[in-house]
Amino acid sequence: MKRPDDWIVPEWPVPARVRALITTRNGGRGSGPYASMNLGQRVEDDPAVVAANRGLLRHFLPAEPKWLNQVHGTIVVGAESVGEPVAADASVATTPGCVSAIMVADCLPVLFAERSGGAVAAAHAGWRGLAAGILENTVHALDAKPQDVLAYLGPAIGPAAFEVGNEVREAFMAVDPDAGYAFRPHKPDKWLADLFILARQRLARAGVSNVFGGGQCTYSNPARFFSHRRDKVSGRMAALIWFED
């Protein structure tokens, strides 16, 4: 089976044993607002179609992904311990063939790899989790020196589309005054926020300087990406990472 051409295979200097993949909205069997590769079970799509799409994805993976019930929080779990989905927003895999996975439709997916390739992680960074420390927690859970951690920023809602209120800016500014650089005045009491800048700032605070990717906007590319902010009713894409023996 051929992988859809527009799925993303991150380009970053990880060991050859590390594999990563980010799906787009294309390549599946769905229709309407879920056309065509919705992988999310917690939307109003037909469960049989979602199961079929997950089956299609499985062809490109060494094992069933370790899906999470994402709650916009800061909990990181060991992927190997996940059976039924648990409430968490990141997982770390330290066993070959174990697939860490998160789902997104505007929030920022961040993939991590330890430089030797012996540990990988996937994190779901919506603004709440990002402000509260999900990326820092994931770096800590990798149990590696920060200088030996590589991170990849997948597609997310871009800075020209992500309108937020004062409370969002204040949540970031309370932790790091430099976060102000990621917010541009837009309307009264409204700002345009740059999740990519915010993620890089938080990773830098955690000591991670090897950061790649970023800049692909889900909102502005309806032919390629689901976007909850744009469409209100939408499917979910997946970001997945694992390593081989």
C-alpha cells in the first residue's frame, strides 16, 4: 500500500532508527467535514469509518498506536503502559516498535527524539497545555540531557489566524515575559498568537535548542489539514513517532 503523497515525514537529523509520520486530512474513507482521513473517535464521525481509517494508518506502522484521551493538560505517560486510552497529552516510548501518538486539528503536535534514538515522545500542545508546561514535562520524562533532545514542530494554526483574548497572553506572560514577542495586537482585547514561537521559547527554557519544523498552518490550508477553529466540525490528524531495533 502506498502512503498518501501529502502525509508529512519530518526532515530532522534524528538517528536512522527513528521513524515519524504526520497524517493530513487526505488518504482515507470519510466524507463531509470528516473527509477523508479522520482518525478521531471523539467527534461525531461514523465509528466504522474511523476504524477503517485507523486500519489504513496501521499499514505504515510497526504496531497499533498508543492513543491518548487528550485533555489539554500536562500529564506525560509511558507509552508502553497505555492499553485503553488514558487521560494524558504526551507519551514517551523507550521500547522498539512502540508508537507514541497524539491527535490534532489546530493544536501543535511536537515530536521528540533522544539523540541516540533510544527514546522518543509525542506531545499535544494546545495553548493551555503549552502555557502550563506540557513540553517541559515531556522533555523531563525523556530522562535525557536537554542538549541531547531533538524536537520537531508539526502543522498547527498559524499566527495570522490564531486570535486569542487577553487571558491567553497573560497566561504565557506570567511564566515568561519574553512571550510577548509571540503576540501581535489585532482587535480591542484580542491578539494574534504564534504557537510556533511560544513552543520554541518553552523548549529553550527547558534547555532544548535543537528544534526543527514549524510554520505550516492548518487553518489556511483546507485542502490538506483539518482545522477545528476554521470549520467548527472537523476530523483529527495524527502525529506518530517510534524507533526500530
